[in-house]
Amino acid sequence: MSILISAHETGGQFDLSDVTLPGGAWTPLHLHTRYEERLWVVSGALTVWSGPDTFTLGAGDFYAIAKNTPHTINAGPDGARALNLTNPGKFAELISRTGTPAHLATSETEWDMALFQAVTDEFGDVILGPPGMTPAELDSTARQ
């Protein structure tokens, strides 16, 4: 991920990141309570499960995820590159505070999940389920 515009540069109004996902990569099922997320696919494909909706986006497609909407994202088999804009800006800071810079990462590099959870809590993000779980599964789990 490359941060193109940080929240610091915009007075917190928004941030913009260039994100590359390998083929088949999933985000955990989650929601944001304090910011909206917008995706514009540059190349490849992303499938987005957002609330009750599911969309497969290709190059040039755009999708906005409202606050408090459970969602997950899956990169197509060939991966994807997307621009990610959050308003107000939070996503770029989340990744910059919890990720490993590319020049320092190795094949053994792992996420510090305790740090990631602490920053997501600080930003009002809620992890609802593991990668691969969709909002529909969350709804069915809540009904049981």
C-alpha cells in the first residue's frame, strides 16, 4: 500500500491510498463506525459484500461503503489494485501504524494483531468475523 494523501495533509477530512491485493486475498468482515470507505478499482477485480449487497468490481468501477455497514472484500484470482479513500481520513493511518513498510518486510513478516486490534478499537472499527465470512453469515449467526 502507498499512501497518496494522508489525513494529516487534509486536516483529517480524508485520506487516499493505493492498495494492491494478491489474488484471493480477503479482508476480515468488519465495519467502520466513524468513517466511510470508497473504492475505485484500477486493475483486476474485487468482490465486495456490503450489508445485503454483493458486487464484483472491475477496472474503472467505484463503490462507496457507508459507516456502520458490515463488509468484506475479496480480490479476484489475479489480484487487484484499488484506490481507497476514507472520509474522514483513518484507513491510511491504521495501516501506517500497524503495518510493516515494504522495504522492511520479509516472507516471515506477520501482523502484530494486538497492535492492529488496539488501533482499530481507537478508530471505532469493529472486526465481526474472519476473512471469508460475509455479512449474510453474520445475520444467520445472530438469528441462531
